[in-house]
Amino acid sequence: MKTEILKLLKESDGYLSGQELCGRFGVSRTAIWKAIRQLEEEGYQIEAVRNKGYHFIGSCDIMTKTEIKSCIKGKFGRDVEYHEVIDSTNIRARRLAEEGASSGTLVVSDCQSAGRGRRGRAWVSPSGKNIFMSLILRPDILPASASMITLVAALAVYDGIKNVTGLDTGIKWPNDIVANGKKLCGILTEMSAELEGIHYVVVGIGINVNMEEFAEEVSQMATSLLLETGEKVRRSRLVAAIMEAFEQYYEEFISQGDLSGLISVYNKHMVNTGKEVRILDRSGDYTGVALGINEKGELLVEVQPGEVKHVISGEVSV
Ligand code: BTN
């Protein structure tokens, strides 16, 4: 009921009377008042005026299950599990998926004690500032196609950030989100599959949101939305905006079976397009000009005039 009251208050232009809320939920005025008190304790500013009712004034950067749920509009993230602290949202999401959690279930944490990055690296995850979340998906596609979901996720993060902050970021192939050449967001996609099919995919997203500073050794490589825009961002709103965009892009991907419907929008946002890139390959590094991605999400790199290599995975340095 608390989440529903919050949603109604946010949607309403004026005042919502206590009587109206009682009627809607079939509870007493005291029950409504208690729910409003709880919301205020969580940090929401709600004005109560005699004979008029309740009016939502605002909130700061609140990250609670109630707040996230009240911002979510679609199916992705409707089922959300929130933690103040957890080892890793990817580990938790994998466990939930093993236990049967449905596609679209989201795990969010304010802080991670063992955040994981790609290639076995750690992902620094302090409390109160950033977004750490993992989405469970159960796509009916071949395991070989799963890596494309990571590019879909990058598009969703791009859109979410643009819609909430106005910041025009870039995607560094395959799935880093960057601003002014520094990393804002990393994505770690993991899956459980057999040869013929996928049990589940977990897409883990870490975004530097309200970090004021970074340790000297990473400050040349990492940035945050606060540092880029000068404004604090409400994380719950951003989580919801990313989920909304993710759902739309994912539907397009699933309906096509590949990225053909998303190539042009991806290439538009990809920072590598038309630039010289160095491919860090197991069998030896090489350079070329990045032309864009194809429908499988492979990076097309022209290594010599007329000779184009398809890069499936690997690290790219700009
Ligand atoms: C990268 O190395 O670029 C990927 C970083 C992914 C970090 C996120 S934070 C939420 C989720 N949980 C984790 O342990 N890792 C991912």
C-alpha cells in the first residue's frame, strides 16, 4: 500500500484527501496516516493540510524498494529485490534465477562487498553513491546469441542517462558507457546454458552516479554523472529509466533474433565509429579503423583498405 500511495501522490498535481485514499485502499484514516509517516521517515517530503489532504513535495536521492518500485513503469524491475549491502548483485541474481525467479526480476544494492568486473577484476562499490544492479532474463535464443544482450544493455543505459540527466554519453564497444573518454558504467553479463538453450542470463550494471572524487590511480579513467553534469542524480529514477529503455530494446532484439533493428542507433552512440582502434587479441594485438557493428554485435574493423575483420570479443583501446 505504501508504494501505491507514493505512486498516487507523485502522479497527483494537487492534494489527495485522506478520505479518497481510505476509499481506494479500504483502510482507516489511521492506516493511511501511518503509511505517510513511514514515507516521511524514509526521506519523502509530504505536506499534510487540514481539509485538503496530502501533497507530494519531493525527495532526495532515496534508494529503497518502495522508491524503486514507485518509479518503475513496465515489466522490467517490477519484481525488485533491494539490499543495503550484498556481496554482488550478480551472485544474488544468479541464485534467484536458479530458484526460479522470472525474467525481468531485478536485484539492486546500495553497496557491494565483493563487486565483480569483467575479466576477473573487482568493481569498487561504496555505499550511498552509485548504482549496482542485476537483471535476470530468460531469452529463448541460442547461447551463441547471448553476448548481443550486453550491447542491448549498453543502449538502455545510454538512453536512461540521457533521459534523466540530459547527458549525451558514448558507448565504447561492446558495452562500456563513457563520457569525455572516461568510464561511467560497466556491464557484466553472465549466463547459465546448455548447448541447445539458455537457462538464464544475468546482466549486471554498475554506474558511477554521485561519486564526488576517485582515487588518484583511477581518476584518469573513471568519472561519474555528478562530475560530468555538476548535479546529483536520483538513483531510483535512473534505475527505472534504464529498465524502461531496456524493455523496449530487448523486445526489438528478441523479435528480430539479432541486432539488425538496433545497428544504426548503436553505431550512432558508439564512440569508436570511424576512429582508429587497437584490438587486444590473444593471438596478437592489431590496429584498424572501426566501421561499426553488424547484426551480431561484432565490431567491424578495417585493418587495410578493403580488408575488414569481425571482432567477436576482446578489449578495444581507443
Ligand atoms: C566491467 O568490468 O566493466 C563490468 C562491471 C560490472 C559491475 C556490476 S555492479 C552490479 C553487478 N554486480 C557485480 O558484481 N558486477 C556487476
